[in-house]
Amino acid sequence: MRDRLTNILIVEKSDLIFKGLEQIINNRILKCIVKRDTNNLINGYFNGGITECSLCKYDILIINPQAIISELDHPKVNVFLSNSNIIGLFSSFVDRNSSLLFNNNIYINDTEDQIVDTINNEINQIDKTNSNPKNTIENINLEEQLSKREVEVLKLLVRGYTAKEIASKLFISTHTVVTHRKNISKKLNIKSTSAMAIYAVTAKLVNIDDILI
Amino acid sequence: MNNCLLNIKVAEAIEKNPRIILILERLSIPLGVKEHTFSSICKAYNINEKLLICLINISDSISPQILDGLSFNDIRKIIEYLSMTHDYFQNEMFPIIDRGILELLKNNPPKEILLLSQFYKDYCNEVIEHFKYENEVAFPYILSLINNIENPQDTSTQTTIKYCVNDYKSHHDNIEEKLNDMMSLLIKFIPPQINYRVRRNMIFHLNELKRDLNNHSIIENNILIPIVSKIEEN
């Protein structure tokens, strides 16, 4: 169980979406405080009026890119996106390029469980980063940041197990297996299972004879 | 739509973007374009200006607008264009990458290369199967559909196949996805001790192929399939 609170800032103009998301987070995510960016901190940050520290107190930012669309070309954007724990919030059609800006995304048609998974995933990543002091920007880990669970799922996937079989072997839901697969795919930038298998061999996670290709 | 393009000289446009050569080639417009503008070359080769601009825009990653008022002749041109693209992939691009893989397989390669070779072989078979389906089922169906409308009396080409263009759509996977996987493997994960020249050239060619395949799918999904669906409805 986490021992500290997670501060979440939501940048979303629609009351309907903000209130819905706030309620899901409050009901389902443990130990967190949700705030809304009513002071326009994000745009202020890009325009120089607000320092980075005002944003530092938030562990996770959930941003609808529509709200910062005018700033997307700003030179600070890339640095900002690579240093912060940000989840994209997509309330309309998804522009693939915008969704690639963020590591994790919430989409308007996601189920409540999917939203909860996405946010918990981000919280787990923060915990992992904090517990691993070596993992700083100065000392970039050259290996992919696949979690222990993701490695377990990957090893079974490339041996030819179905999501259902993996779920029952690891005592998790099929939906969670699918989410893990999505995250593995995003981290490696590999979509097909057979290419994941080649990766698993190069990373010495499995033997060449074990995989199905 | 970028109509200004019509008054630009073809030669100058090619100097800026040599990929236009492929578009012209697939519309059976040979090089040796002299002082032709896009507008004059379209007249000379009986090509719909809108169609050519749309194809150039797609190759420049500008999403195509819905093309209204395409004639049956334009549809025939699109099908010819797509068939020629299949031929280009199969007989030019795939062999180049094949040769790269054969090169990497020389001199006791790391085991990942053996796997990559198998991966690529499977991929090619899958894509060639898809092209074969389009060449032998989907395209003849579309051609006979428009032929039947033009010549309702001609029973020789009357199609009895219970087929519609949506079957074609459902057959249509994201065929460039695995190329992206292969690029990720070559860029990030395959160990460094392989011929760097071959590896670099393979990445360049895979990138070109991926781009071209992606444009090919856009032409099919955003131009050809919507037009044929409309014809079917009528």
C-alpha cells in the first residue's frame, strides 16, 4: 500500500468530463487528491508567468491536448513532456500524433476500469522511479523499463499462450493481460507477437527454442 | 485541395520531391517531361487533374479530401495505379530487402538475424497473399461492376459473385505494421555486431516501403473503397 498521497492535476475545459473523471478517481484510486487547472497553470508555465515549481507539487498531470494546443510548438513542450508524469486525455477523435505525445492516454470511450488501470499504471511508474535512485535523467537506463509483471506476460506471450491462458497462469484478469500487452507494445514500439519474440531473445528473456515465430 | 500545384512545372516538383516519379510512373506517364506543368501533362495523358493532385497530396502526407465526380475511367486508372504499386513492391522493394537479409545471414550471424529472416519471409508471404487477393478478386470485381453499368447488354462479363467492396475492406489489414516492428528491432534491439552498411540501407529501404505501403492503404481506404461503395448503393 502506498504511504504517500498522489496529487493529480486535471487540465480539461469541459465540466462534464472533468467532473466525471474526478468522480472515478475519487471513488476508485486510493490516497489521491484531484485538482483542476482553474488558474491556467499550464499555459502560464509555457508563457513564462508560472515557474516549473508550481507544477512540481503535482505527481500526475492529466491533460487534454486541446487545452494546450496553442502551445504545442513551444520549445518547452518536449522537455516538459519528457520530464513529467502526464496522461493524455482525449475527449474527441484521436489524432495519432497527439496521442503519441504521452506515455499513457485516457480516451472518451474508455471504460471505468480502463481509466483506473491507466492512472494506477502511472502511479506505479512514479513509485518505481522513486524507489530506484539510479534511474535519473543523468543515468538513463539503457534497457527498456518493462515492469516485472510485463516481463512475465511477455515471456508467456512469446511462447504462444493466449491472453486467457496467461490470465489464469498469473492469477490476473484477461483485461489486465491485454493492458500489459498494450504497454509492452508501446514501450518497445513493436506491435506483433512474433517481433516481440525476437526482442525477448535479444534481451535474453527466453531461449530461441522456446518461442513461437 | 492544392490547386496551385497544377501550374507548377513537373520537372521542378520532381527535383523537390523525387517520389513524384513513382506516382507518374504508376499513371503511365513516362519521364522526359520537358516543360510540362501538372495541368498540361494531365491533358496530354488523359488523367483527371483532381486525381493526380490527390495522389501527390497523399504522398506528401496531406490527408485526402473526398473526391467527387470521379469517372469510371478514373476508377480504372486507380486500379491500374494500385496494381502497378503491387508490382513495384513485389518485384523491386522486397528483393532489395531480401538481398540485405541474405547479406546479414553470411558469416555466422547472431541468432536474432535468423529469426528476423524468418519474420520477414512470413511477412512477405502474407503481403503477397494480400496483393494476390486484390489482383485476382477485388480488382476484377470492381472492373466488372463498372463494366456491367456501362454495358448492361454485355453478358460476357456479368458477375455472379456475391461479393461487395466491404469484403475487400475487411480483408485489408494494417500491412505496414510489421515493417515498423522490423525497423524497431534493427534500430534498437538487434546486437551491433552486424554489417552496419547493410543494416543502415535496410532501415532506409524499410522506411521507404513503409511509407509507400501506408499511402497505398490510404488510396484504397479513402478513395477507391468509398467510390465503389457508392456505386454499389446505386
